[in-house]
Amino acid sequence: MSETKKTNIILFSGDYDKAMAAYIIANGAAAYDHEVTIFHTFWGLNALRKDENITVKKNFVEKMFGKMMPRGANKMGISKMNFAGFGPKMIKDVMKKHNAVPLPDLIEMAQEQEINLVACTMTMDLLGLQKEELLDEIEYAGVAAYLADAENGNVNLFI
Amino acid sequence: MSETKKTNIILFSGDYDKAMAAYIIANGAAAYDHEVTIFHTFWGLNALRKDENITVKKNFVEKMFGKMMPRGANKMGISKMNFAGFGPKMIKDVMKKHNAVPLPDLIEMAQEQEINLVACTMTMDLLGLQKEELLDEIEYAGVAAYLADAENGNVNLFI
Amino acid sequence: MSETKKTNIILFSGDYDKAMAAYIIANGAAAYDHEVTIFHTFWGLNALRKDENITVKKNFVEKMFGKMMPRGANKMGISKMNFAGFGPKMIKDVMKKHNAVPLPDLIEMAQEQEINLVACTMTMDLLGLQKEELLDEIEYAGVAAYLADAENGNVNLFI
């Protein structure tokens, strides 16, 4: 078959290390000419947040969510050994030492490789996140669009 | 191809938000005429527990597990920002405000859409859960049945 | 079709219960004549560590990681109800009572069934784990090898 292979990743997790795994697989698949989509839902949306504070109109609970959730990839915690915030720093130090690519750069690389970065509109509504707060040049869709991609996918993962 | 597409989800997690994601994808896939199965294993089994206390004969450790694990979908905690139980309430409040469907209703909807809800018999045995404690009209199976479904699945996810 | 079915599992998690689920599915798939690969990345690598202390040359941060991470499958914690280390013991007790197979035996069984156990070389480098510290007769590969397997896989899971 000469058809294009497809990789579809749901990024549900808001953990730095899990998001890294998602973006490493995605960038690898794109390098192998897969058509790649990362569908960011629930806490995974935080990877797409801009790191500056964007002023948008929100109600009280939405403001709280906005403050409590990490603002962008670089502020996310890790799933294991978080050690009151010490863990992510250690991971990042060790990554720098080994010339590993940090998450924000992996996301930029994904955009350069034309990976479809999708924000789940249902979650945005639920957590009160608005388009202005998310990275530019991403797409917005719901579970129906995910399923339309995934049902023909070669590699489907929930991370 | 005019074959029926298949979605097979393993729900391993006992988190309210992850179970929501599983049931939202499952209900979406069923709406798109997929044949859908959710295989509930380990902590995911808690989503299928009845919320009342069912008296069945158990040994000491089984009783402890029974008490410590959440009794039904509505009592499950969330994976992030649990904040000593404050998180799930906030999520549920925000869901109510946005007319999002809460987990117990998503499960009911799944049953109406004839999604196969399967309880992993190995886990039931391990945790001492008995059929009387779980929702009616679900199925009971092991890993062999899961694999028979999944090997022909279009969308296979582990949540 | 008479082609061999393929199951490819990424084991990212370092939790005892999630690793158990991965190995139960993998052993089941191998019993059904699937060609099975478990790709161990990030914390999932700990399942492949030997349980004795192996002396290898490491820098300070690598030594810290080495000490903080569980040394082998038997020392891994569980994802829920860890209760300061009490949870894993309870799970193991209950498993023994029900003649369930503990994780180290599941791994041995996987090796006997010729399941490909792969250690992610990028993670090894990152965490400073060396071949001497990991089980014998495993393979070493990166994300490219994973994708080459997974793009033709029937059951692809991220655990």
C-alpha cells in the first residue's frame, strides 16, 4: 500500500513527561511521513496555553481554573517524583545536559512539521479557556472530528 | 469498505475525569455506528459499582478494598487537582453550569446505545467484587475476549 | 487473512498495577499467536531493572535518579491507594491468595513466550541507566523502531 499512514494521539494528561512522550512519538511519526494529529483534551490543553497572562472575560470559577492550571508547556509538572516541584527542574537539568529537546521546542518542531494540533472545544468551554489564551495556528474540534481521523489511523494512542 | 468499525476501550483508571473521557469517546463512536466495547479492569471497575451498599460475603481484605474504593461513578476522584476532594466538586459544578453530561448519565447513555460494558473477571476476583455489586446488564469476560475484539478494532485505547 | 497479528505496547508508567496490566495483555496476546512487543520508556524502564545494585560509573544526578527510582518490578508502587507503601503489599497479599501471577513472574513468562522486551535508549541516556543494570536478553531501540512496528500493529496501547 502506498497510502499515507496516520498517527492520532489524544493528549489527556497535563504532565510534562507524558506530553514529552506524546510529542516525541508525534514528531517521529511525522518524520516517517505519517499524517499526525494530537488532540488535546482535559489537562492536555495546558500544553497549548501561551505562557503570558492573557486578559479575557471569565467568571469566578473559570478564573480559578485559569490560575490553578499551568500556563503553557514549560510550567507543567511531572507524573512521578514531582517532589514539590523539584522533580521537573531535575528532569530539565538532565535533559539540558544530554541535549534532549525540551517540551516547548518539541511543540514548535511539531508545528514546523505540520502536525495537526487540535484543541478540544468541549474542554475549552468546560475549563473556560479561550482561543486568545492558546497558541496561534492550532485547530479547534470535538470528539466527532477525532473519531473521523482515528477510525482510519494506524497508530492510535491515549496519553 | 462497508464493514462495521470497531472501538475498544480498556478503562483501567478509577479517575472521574478519565472515565468521562472514555465514555465521551465511546458514546461518540456509537453515534457514528461503531461497535463499541469498554473493558473495565482494575480501578476502572469502580465505574460499574452500584452506589448503594450491597451485602455479600467477603473476607477481611475484600471488605477493606470494598470500603476504600469509590462506590460507583459519582464517587470517583479526579486525576489532577483533587485538592482533598474539592476538585471533583468544582468540576461537577462547572459541568452543571455548562450543561455537560455527568458520568453516571454518560454510563446510562452508553447502555442505551448498546455499548458493551464488560467487567474484567480477573480483577473482580482479585478485589473481591461480586456481580451483585455491579450494574445490571453488563458482561463478564477476561483478557482473551478483549483481545478477540481488539485485534480487529479500528480505535483501540487504554485509558 | 493468515498474517500474523501484532500487539505493540508502550509501557511509560512505573506503576506496579499498570505494568501488570501491560504484561497480562502482552502474555495473552502472545498466547493467541500475536507478535508482541513491549517498548519500555520513561518510568516503565524500571520494570526491566535488575533488583541487585549494579556498580557502574555515573554522575551525581544519574546516581540520584538511580537511588530514587525503584530497582526492578518487585519494588514498584501502585497508581492508586498506595497508602505510604501499604497498598502494594495489600495487592500482593491478595494476589498470592488468589494465585494471581506477580509481576516479576509475568515478565519471566513474557521472555519465555518470546515477547520482544525493548528498552528505550533515549530514556536510558536521560536517566543514566546502563545495560548492565537491566535484565539480560532484552533489546535496545528508539522511537523509530517503535513506529516501524506500531504502524502495522493490530493492537497499539500506551500504558
